[in-house]
Amino acid sequence: MKDKLLRIQHLNFSYHKEQILTDIDLSLEPGLYALLGPNGAGKTTFLKLLAGILKPVSGKIYYQGNNIDALRQTYLLHLGYLPQDLGLIPEYTVEQYLQFMASLKAVRPIVFNRRIRQWLDFFHIRQYQSAKIKSLSIGTQQKIGIIQAMLNDPDMLLLDEPNAWMDPKERANFLMVLSELSKSRVIFLSSHMIEDIARIPCQILILNQHRIICNRSLAEITQELGSARTLEQFYLDSIQA
């Protein structure tokens, strides 16, 4: 894997003549990237662009030095994506849905069986393996969505509000796992739970008014703030400036 796994070059996106993202320019090595910003700032749109669901008006996205438009299927096999709306299939059982997603990601059955056990046990939801998705709580459905994103052990993991329905202990455990996984892949974590983000080593990306206005490590920000201000205060000051 190359150090600079992802290159985003002067990315612009608009919808019905409304500018959503302006001149997003990033060069990213493996790590955990916390994507922060107010509602409507373009976080979900940004992740959809990285997932190849939306096409930029201008600009390019490169994976391992190659334009993702040229790679397409190869890129998708290395990608894991949890959309905010989950996109599950209500009539399927958990196992049927995860088998279907694994087939799309070319995950071998022996690998699938190991990973589904691993993640169902991690989230303590193995008892729902044969249950229909429509019968599950939104919190459990969200965990199923996370599992499908992890099935192919992706180099690129895009998570849109993955911990919104977790309790504090679940969030802490999940963030610890993401921190470990980020040593060998790029992980984007979109979240409003800034107090959680402040507990894990990561790069802070703040989107506001169509642009990335902050791209700094949490360690650097924390050192600058000292004990007088929190990350949440830093974030609020940044988007109000």
C-alpha cells in the first residue's frame, strides 16, 4: 500500500446551481480522519463523492495514484461505505443481507463466515443473525450497516454518523477499534459527537461554508488549546469565525 493512499484534487460539487463543496484539496495517508461540520456543510455529499455515488463538477479523486473513474470496480472492491440512511434490505435476514453484500465485494465464503462471526460478536448481536432486518431496532440496523462496510477489510472506510445509536461504552469500544484499523487504511468518520472524537488520535477536518477550513491533527490542536478550551470550543470558534 502506498503512503498516499488517497489524493483529492481541487474537488468541486454543486446541485441545482447551489454550490455544495468548493476546491477540496487533500493528500491522505492511512489514518483516522474525523469529519466535522454543521448540518448542511456537505459532509454526506463529500463521502458520497469519495464512494463514487456522486460525480464532481470538477476535480479528481485518485486512489493509489489512479483516477477512481478509471478504476471503478477495482476501487469499489477496496472500499467500505456506511451511508447515513443505511440502505439495508428490510425483507432480508441479517445473514442473507450480509451474504449478498459480501458477494458484491467478492469476499470468499470462508472469509465471510469468519468476519460475520467476528463483527456480530463484537456488537453482541449474533442472536439476530436469522432475524429479518425490518424487525430490528434502528440501533441494531446501524450495526448491521457497519458490518457490511467492514466485510471486505477495506483500504478506504467511509462512515457517515456510525455511532449515532450506540451507547457510550459501545462508542468507546468502536472508536478504539477504528483507531487500530486506521494504522493501515484511510478511515473517514463523520460525527457530531465531538467529545468522543477528542478521545482518540485522529486528524480533524472541519467543513464549513463549502470548504475545509481546518485540516490539523488532534494532538496539534490539543497542544494549542491547553487545558483552558475543549475541542468542541475550538470547533465552534472555527465555524463562527
